[in-house]
Amino acid sequence: MAIQFHRAQRKKARLRLAIAGPAGSGKTYSALLIAFGLGGRTAMIDTERGSGELYVHLGDYDVCSLEAPFIPEKYVEAIQAAEGAGYDNIIIDSLSHAWAGPGGVLDIHGHAADRGGR
């Protein structure tokens, strides 16, 4: 196969950003400031027992609270609902529950292993 070039074109790109840090390091605060800087309507998917609403003094945003079990499908449903509602920015606080929280991927894997992979 021959290497080919094409004319560069500016395309609309979406930012996908992960912010990592220990508890209390400002991840939620920073995510909100970034979203407000990008402009548009912001939605937050909150798995931190309402802590996402502690920052209303920063600006306007809407919150959807998820509770255990944190199965990945709940996150997908919440993201799709935010997209359908026309939000420009979606903050997921916190995605780690989908991995290590009750009902998350590690739980799903553990239950499958307990059943012998069935």
C-alpha cells in the first residue's frame, strides 16, 4: 500500500479529558472551570453522594446523581441522556466507581469468576 497525503482540514473536535488526583485535590472544581471556559451548557454525572453540587457558586450546571450499583450501563444511559438533552459539556464525577465501586467492572468480573466464568 502506498503512503498517501491529503489536504489538511480543520474539523470540529471534542475534548476528552481525564483529571486524576487524590481526594480533595480539586478535580471537580477544575473540571467545572474547564467546562465553563469551553462554554455552553454543562451537565455533571455525580457518583460522589451529592458533592458535585458543592460548586454552584462557580456557575450554572445541572446534575444527575448515580447511586450503587455502579454498573457501566448506568453511565452509558446518563451520558446518552445528557447528549439527548443537548448539553455541550459532560463531567463524570467519578468514573472510578464504574471500575472499582459496588457493581462496577471488578465486581462483575469477580461474580463471573465465582461462577467459573459462566
